[in-house]
Amino acid sequence: MAANTSKTARASVKAGQAKNGAGLNVLGEFKYLIPLNNGKHVYLRNLTDGRTLHLATGTDAFAEAIKALAEAGHGAKIKVELETLASTLPAEQGWDTTLKSLEEAGAFGELADAAA
């Protein structure tokens, strides 16, 4: 680890690495999806390359980005986030439809096959 990182940052990373769990966990739970424009767009945080993408939820690019994250092992957490958005936000935002279209497109890979 770099010598110029703070003692708190090093302790946080070390504690996260010591936890017995899958995926990256830095200073708490990581949110992959930030809903925008009443569910029409989303910021998608990509842990694999560190980028945050601004995507329309009904596009192939969104489905491909979710698929790439699912293949990297983040699919279950993203699916839970989508289910949470569908249950907590107003129905007119269409998160249930977004989740269903991603499942039909096979964006979650084996997760969708196991549920069927």
C-alpha cells in the first residue's frame, strides 16, 4: 500500500479485506445505482474500472453494463438494489419493468437461469 495514504484509510481497507464476504466493501455498503430523471436514467458505478456511467435505463448499453458487472460477480447485489428501487420508489418510475427487461435480456446470467 502507498506510504502517503492516511492511517484511517489504511485501517479501513485492511478491515474490509479481513471481512469474510464477497465483493469490495469500502467504508460501508456500496451503491451501484443512483436513479435519475424519475427512473429514465441512472448513474451506474462500475467497481471493475472505477467509472460512473450515465445511462438511460431502457437501452442496450445499460443492459450490457449490468451484464459486465454481473459477470464480474456483482450481479446479485445489483439485482437486490433494483428490487429495492422497485419496492420503495413510485411505480410510475418503472423499476420493476427495468428489472424484468434486464432479466429477459439475460443481464444477470446464471442468476436469471437459477430463478427460472
